[in-house]
Amino acid sequence: MIVDNVRVIIENGTFSAEDAQYYINRIKMTSKFPLKKVIFNRTDAYLDLRYSFESIPFERIRRIPLKAIFEDRAVNN
């Protein structure tokens, strides 16, 4: 599917065009390059976004947790 002149691929899970538009807008707000393609892969625990730009020859990968997990973590021990 094409959303806002960006090719959208949904690899796993259900995802609407409105959801895709939201994440595309977020990516465009934080980047200065024209967005070419976004791949969504959704599981129960996270949403995996892989996106590429027209002028950069590599993909950006982001993993976003879908639910808040509160754990006590030790950092730099």
C-alpha cells in the first residue's frame, strides 16, 4: 500500500492505514531526508519499524515497546 507517497509493507499483524500514517508522520518529523519505504512487523510485545530514505542507501531499524514494562534494572554494574 502507498501512504503519503511512501511504500508501506506490513509483514506481520494487523495494521490500519491510519496507524501507518501516524508512524510515517513521526519519522518525517525527525528526519531531513525524503522517506521511501516503511516495513511494519507487529507482535504482542513490540512494533518493529524498518524504514529507508531515498538518498541514503541503508535502512533504519527501530523497535518500539507496545506496553510499558516496569522492571528494576541495574545499570553499569
